[in-house]
Amino acid sequence: MHADLLFTGGRVLTDEGPTATATAVAVTGERITAVGSPGELRELAGPRTEVVDLAGRLLLPGFQDAHVHPVPAGLELTQCDLSGLRTAAETVAAVRAYADAHPERAWILGGGWSMEAFEGGTPTKELLDAVVPDRPVYLPNRDHHGAWVNSRALELAGIGRDTPDPADGRIERDASGVPSGTLQEGAMQLVGRLAPPAGPADRLAALLHAQRHLHALGITAWQDALIGDFLGMDDPSSAYLTAARDGSLTARVVGALWWDRERGAEQIPELVEKRAALSHGRFRAGTVKLMLDGVAENGTAALLDPYLDKCGCTTGNRGKSFIDPRHLPQYVTELDALGFQCHFHALGDRAVRDALDAVEAARAANGMSDTRPHLAHLQVVHPADVPRFARLGATANIQALWAAHEPQMDELTIPFLGPERAGWQYPFGSLLRSGARLAGGSDWPVSSPDPLQGIHVAVNRVEPGGDAPVFLPEERLGLAAALRAYTAGSAYVNHLDGTGRVAVGALADLVVLDRDPFAGPPERIADARVAHTYVGGARVYSAQEA
């Protein structure tokens, strides 16, 4: 029987790594039917077989993103996109240009600004008032844990000197107590809930725009880390269902249902109903997202010991626990018993420990089931908790692009953690050596979704093109291990066991790079680009056609 696709003439990344013997792969229908040498597979080429000459390039499993937000990312690209801007002046000018270009829009929405562009990471309302005085402005920052608003937005929301901080957030204020224009965490919702939501057509267009971008980066599957309503972000559920039903969803997607942190176990029956209602075709929603804490840059990541202040002195702030740790083990145990995967946002060492404690409680009650819990972000992990990942079967979901020296790390994080805890950040190497399984994700639009950039930092602990010192060099990964995290590791987390590997019988979710990164120095990994992307043997991206 002739193959539909035949790749030949390059190295193939198999379970054993890139080998000299595996230089050809045959695909029939949706699956890989042979792996070997060109001579061994030559007889599978027929008159209708498409032959792809790898020409020394690398063929590998499709990348999978284990933590991403494509619909908000797609929406931001069509709104006031502030990503990539480095200074306050550039950012304000971009807001002005967008507002001037869209006089018809009642609100100025978008986001992606960098905290390091503003003193203390908290821009003021006066900067926005100077360029948009008459319309409300609501702009989440790059990590989406804070929002920049103008006076008109504060006025519409009724936020003033006497407005109390919500339990799960903080209103930044000037010396006299007046709100200054930055809202942190749950305080974002005070304004965000007033902003007009995107319509169904806009959400679907954003999803398909994001999908094209992700396919161009070699991503064939992902886990959407927020299916539901949160801080003004639009629920992408309807977009996924529409795309799954009409066939326009070409990726394989797992949806993580949002755990409402203002409620308790009474919401679990609703999650069971949503799991059934929101699973169709290539989209299924069998995961629950539990956001345990915030981020270190604004002091809301949950820490075991207090943050330091600018002078290096101990403060009274240990960050925030958005879900009561006393009840978390019960919630996770019930979800695990119902077959849900738990996807934890756990950034600080206290949040990481709380998540592992909850997984341990579930394992004790339910046994070692195949629910595959995973902890995302893992910025600060206490060394005593590193070996618990392997013991509990909890996957470390890493956002490797963050593990480097850059302004947000050096100016807004390290000084407030202190040297010991700063050395516990993003312990990829330690986790791998302890036997933990690693999965790779981006958290786009928080940071670039390009897996090759993340892999570059995982290997080098330096940003692509950067010349900063290596960030905690002992935590570097080898190239094969980093690639495995963004392929087989994320496939495991996504319960896509037929993907993530180049082997006979596996689904033909594949990527061809424009070069073999194993053949060059580690410092050039991010130079690689995707030439072709395939899902189930069907080509969904080609650089030649882009």
C-alpha cells in the first residue's frame, strides 16, 4: 500500500533522539505507517505519494502548548496592541495613535504593556488622560495580572479614595490615597466587567487568527488555560464549539474550565455539565483550571516567607492565595474522583506547595489515577518540593521563556525575593533530574508563543539574541529534553497519547524545521524556523505559501 506522504533525506526526532538511521517517515491517512531509511521506505512511494525532501532538515513531532490563551491573544492583536514596546513614551504614543485611528470605539481596549516601562511597574491615569480624556481606557499588562485605566474608566466604575480593595486584588493609590490608575489582580474586574464584550463573530475570528499564527510556529495542539469568564476576558467556549463543528478547528485543543475562586465545591456539578456540553470533535474540556496565586512582580505570588522591600527589609506581605488552602485538597480530591485533570496556576513557593499538598490528598483518597495533574509557571519552588512532582505524578508545566535575566526579572522580581529565593526560580534542571515530567507552554499573550524561543531559553537560560549573564546555569536543559517537553511532555498533559512522537501508529502531527538545531551551537536554536506543519497528515502551514 502506497503512502500518502513520504518524508526523506533528513534527520528524524524519534523517542531515541535524532538518529542516523531514522531519516525517512511514511504517512498514510492520519497516521505514521513507517519510520526508517530512504532505502527501506522507497517502495512505499507511489504515483500519488507526496514526497517531501527534508534536505538535511529536522522532522519532529508537532509542538504542543500546555498553557495558552489564543482567543484573548487574537483579540488583542486586533485592538490596541502594546506588546513589544519598551518605554513609557512608546506605549503612550501607541495608545494615542490607536485612539485617533478609531474615533468610533466607545472604549479603548487591548493591552500587553510591559511593567518595566513604568516606574515601579505601575503607570498612572494621567498618562492616559493626556491622550484619551473622553473615553474609558482599559489595558491589561503583559502578564494580565494588572490593568492600566484612565480617569474616565475609574469614574464609570465608581472607584475613588474610599473604594476598598477587593479581597483578591489591589487598587494602586498615590500618597494621598487616590487611585493612581493601575488595578492589580481582582481589582481589574471593577473596570473590566464594564467593558463591552467581544461578539461571537469577533471571538471566532480571533480564534482562527490565533490558530493560523500557532500553526506557523509548528504548534499542532494546545491546552487553553481559561475556558470561562475571568477579569473581563471573554469566554472562548462558543468560538471553539463553532470551529469544532464546522471543521475550521484544525488543531487539537483541550479546554481548562475556569474554577470560580469566589465559590466552592457547589460549582463541581456545573463543571461536570460543562465538560459534557463543551466536548466536540477536536475540542474537549476535561480539565479544571485552579488559579492559586498571582505574580511576583506585583507582590501577589504566594510565598512561604514574606517579600522584601526596596531596602531589602522583610515586609508583612506573603502574597495572595486566591483559593483557600484549607479547602483546596477537598476540591481537588472531588475533581480527581470525577476524572477531571487539575491545571494549577502556581507561581510562588507557597502556591506550589499548596497544589502539591492537594494532589497528594487526592492520590491518598483516590489512588494513582490517570488524571495527569500539572502545575504551571513554577517561578519559585522550594527545594524540598522538587522531588514531590515525580512521586505524585504531577507534571511541571514550564514557561521557559521567562527563565532569563531581563528588566522585569532584574528590577521587579529578584530584589524583592532576595538571593536565596531568587536561586529557586524556574528549576527546570532540578525537576528533570528528580524524575519529574516536563511539559512546555507559553502563556501567550503574556509572552511569545514561539516554542523555539522557549526551547532556546530552556537550553541557554539567556533570551534569544541577549548578552546578559546566564540565569542559574545549573537549571539548563539539554536540547533533546527541552524539545521533549514541548512535544511528548505537553502531549501527555493534553491526554493526546497518539501524538507527541514520531513512531509507527502515531498520529501524523509533525513539523519540519528549516534546519537541524542539533547540528548548530545552542546559541543559534532560536534562529530555526518552521517550514511545514501537519496535523493528522494534512498540511496546515507551509512557509512557502505564507
